[in-house]
Amino acid sequence: KFLTIIINWSDVNINNGVTRYIEGSHKNGERNGKEVYFQGEKGTVFLADNYGLHSGTLPKDSLRITSWLRLGKLENPASVQDGFVTTP
């Protein structure tokens, strides 16, 4: 129902706040799946369905610079927070 495009404007790695995703968590909320990190050099682009559990890691060395573009229907599971539809 939606797609996220992540663009790295700086080098992104485990030490500067990379996005972490738990594989399989979109199916059943499982928190013990394999962790996947969206890390890469400046200019790396990811297409992701990050409907499952995801978060940024704590930056240790520097900050990351990324853009997230979310495409999809206005009302979908990712746009509902606390029972209300959120819009930009």
C-alpha cells in the first residue's frame, strides 16, 4: 500500500544513525527477526516497504543526512497514528 524511497546524502553506517529494520516483523510483529541496516555510501538509494518494526540507531561518530519519500494511499497502516490519519 506504500513505498519508501531512502536517499543517503552522506555516508551512512552503524555509527551515525542508520535505519534498522527487523525482517519478518511486518507479518506478525515478531521482534526477534534478523536486523537489516540501510547503510551505504553517499548517493545510495533504497526502495523499502518499511511497514514492519524499524528505527534509527543512536549516532556515535557523526550524523547522517537522508531524505525519505513516502508514496502510497493517504489512508494506510503507516499513516494512522494513535487512531488518527496524519498528513504532511
